[in-house]
Amino acid sequence: MKNTKRIKKSRKMDKLALHFVPFDRFINLSGDEKTSLILKQTRDNRIIIIESYLDPKEQAVLITNVMSNIDSKYSGVEMISFTRHDFQKENDFMTRLRNILIDFFSGRKAGLTIVGPASLIKKIERDPEMIMLSMK
Amino acid sequence: MSKQGFFSRFVSLFRAFFKKKKKLALGIYGPTNAGKTTLANKISMDWTGEEVGIVSNVPHETRQIQKKENVIIKQDGKELTINLIDTPGIATKVDYEDFIKFKINKKESQQRAREATQGIIEAIKWLDNMECVLAVMDATKNPLTQVNLTILGNLEARGIPVIIVANKVDLKKANLKRIESAFPQYKVVGVSAREGKNIEGLYKTIFETVL
């Protein structure tokens, strides 16, 4: 009985689709294109993983657009966006300087963003050096 | 997140210099059910004897901006006139079925969900009108959530002074140190808005921040 339950659970997890967006592609998108991409993927029940950080204003725009799109089939998203600095607080001076220069010349803070439909993901938390996704 | 440093202090001093006689727009932001309206009511009751809004366990009870204007708060002989602005809880999702769990019928739940989404949009738009913000967090919960990070990041980007209010410190599970260590660059004040615990400490911090 226990085995059957595990198989069913694993089959359910097999259907989980992850859409990866590399840094180079993401930074070339306009603000509207970024939001549209995230909305499209999450509306299609996919988790989108972006190799970039969404700055606070982009996060606010995304939340606003998600709210405008909520209906009986789409209840919103769970998300997390962070930079490498959020996980490397104990760096020495040279490492921090190197990271600042990389961010400056690339024009953007390197990081990661995970956004998934609220119908699939119950909660995403940072605790504080681990990302935890609680699935529904 | 970078430190709330020179730029924020400069903006705050600039505002204080030119807008000394003006009423301060004090916003209350946070995720749902953090106790924003309880805190707004406590502040308003202390100085005007009137409440701002209805408090409930049902998420998104506050679905519109609620204001209490001309609230005069006093501390050590100083006075500050504020427009207290209680905002709907920020969230990244709103599911009408969450309201049904509170025995609200389907039609009303769907209506509440629609109003809640509009409330969140309105709360985000109002960020630009704020001159100081109390970012309310539930001290019994993990503070490193995207909603908290988005609120703090947006306030920092706009140069708006912010005080983190760690609410519900009267509860056994409350962990003030967890919030302090998650956001070492901010002023954190532990309070219980419901019990009135350390509200005086919050008033003191507001004065220190804006004057």
C-alpha cells in the first residue's frame, strides 16, 4: 500500500514542468516582456527559473500584473528572487569587490528567481541559506 | 539587499527640512494577517480615541486603503502630526477558496477575492505617497518571505524611511531575534499591537526616524 502511494506521488511529480530562462536572454527582454513571460509560464502551470534577480520595482510590477490576471483558474504565484549577496554575507573584501564589479559591468545583480503557480506551490521560503519549496 | 545608508538618511533629512510643518504620511505595510489594522487601530485609539478599520482572522479583511488624518502623536515634549494610512495586505496570490474555509459563501468569496486583488494593486501604487513606513511582520513566522523582501526593497529604492514592526511578540512562538538577524540594516521594534506591549517604544522610534 505504501509503495502504491509513493508511485502515485512520484507520477504526480513527473508532470512538474520547469522552464529555465538564462541570464543573457532575460536581460535583453523589456519590462513588459519579462512580466508576460512569467505570467504565460505560470498560467500554463509551469515553474519558471530565471538566472537573474528581479529588482524590487520589477517585483512590484510583477505582483501588480499577477493581481490583474487572477481569475477562477489562476490564483496567482509563489515566488522568490535573490542575489548571490543574499547568500554570501561573510565574503572577504576582494570577493565583494569582484562581485560589485561584475554587477556593475553586467548592469544587473546576478541572482536567481523562481516563480511558480500558486496552484502547484504552497510556499517558497528562505531559511536563511536554503530555498524551500512546499508543494501542494 | 544593500544597507539603508547615506542616501536614505539624506532623503529623510531633506524631507524633514523642507516639510517640517507638513503632516507626515505614515504608511502601514505588510503581508496579510500580520496585524496591520490592529496596529493602526492601536495608534489611532491612543491619540484620537477612534479606530481605523475592522480586524479579523479572515485574510484580506482590509481590501481598501484606510486613512486616519491629523493624528497628533507626542513624545518627550515633541509633537508630530501624521496621516495614518493602513494598507491592504500584500500577497502574490489570492484564492477565493481560502475564504470559503472561513464559511463565507462562494459568491461572496469570489467578490472578496476580486476586491483583495484590487486592494493589493492600490497598496503598491500608494508606496509613492509614503514618507515613512511601518513594515509589519508577524514575529511568529519566518520573515524571509518574498512579500517582506519586496516591500523593504521598494521602500529602500524610493528612499522612504522604514521601521520594521515585529508584531505579536506576546505569543509564545514569537522570535524577535530571527527578524533582527534577517534584517540587521533596519530598525526593528517588537510590539504586541493587540496587547499594547511596547507601543511607547514604537512611538519613540518613529520620532527618532522622522525628526
